Amino acid sequence: MKTLTLMAIALLVGGVLPLQSAINSRLGQVLSHPLQASFISFLGGTIGLLAVLTLIRPEFPSPALIRSQPWHLFVGGLLGAAYVTMIITVAPKIGIANTLTASIAGSIIVSVIFDHFGLMGMPIKVINLPRIIGSAGMLISLFLIQKG
């Protein structure tokens, strides 16, 4: 797929983050504990993924292939759980816009560093002035959205 198409998909899917944040934050309030809400959120995702995998029936990797991979490839779900728990905890206190803008600003800054060094096998995209200005723009956005 072309870059513009992939960016449009990312933009559209990113548009559901406020909905996900609101749903999970409300669930955290109802259950009175962010970890329980995170668990239920991930359980729903796990059930959904299991249903899709059951329908499309992809070939699963061998246990030997899985065992041969470095440990850090298996912590993505834990990082996702930390992110969802942060949203559940922080959004009710500072709002979804502030929470997501701060989260996205942090993501952009770390992403630019990942790209610059090609970390985790990502393609190298050297830090340059437009990337620095874009990252600074995210911090300015955070400031402006927080003031609003």
C-alpha cells in the first residue's frame, strides 16, 4: 500500500482512541479499579482476536520458533496494559484531550528517536529540522490544549 493510504488508515484508527479512552475510563470508574478495567478491556480484545483467528485460520508458528525469539518481543501486551491503565487513571482527572495529547506527544518524541537510530529493526529516518519542529509542535499542542 502507498504511504498516503497507510497514513489515512492510521489516522482513522487513531480517531477511535478517544472513544476507547472514554469507554475504558468509564469502566474504571464503574469498577473502582483501573487494573480491573484494563483486564476486562484486554479480555475483550483477546476474545475478539481469538474469534478472528478462528475464522481465518492462519498457520501458527512452531513452538521452536517462538522459543528462539528474544524475550523483549513478548512484552508488547504488558506495555499496552500499562498504557490502557494510564488512560483509565489519568483521563478522568485531566480529560481525554489532555491525556491523549500528552501521550501522543511522548509517542512522537520517542518515535523520532527510534527512527533516527533504526531501533527494533525500524527503517532509519534521520532526525532533521522538520522532525524537530514537528516534535516541538506536539509539545506546543499539548500546552495549547491544556490551556483551553
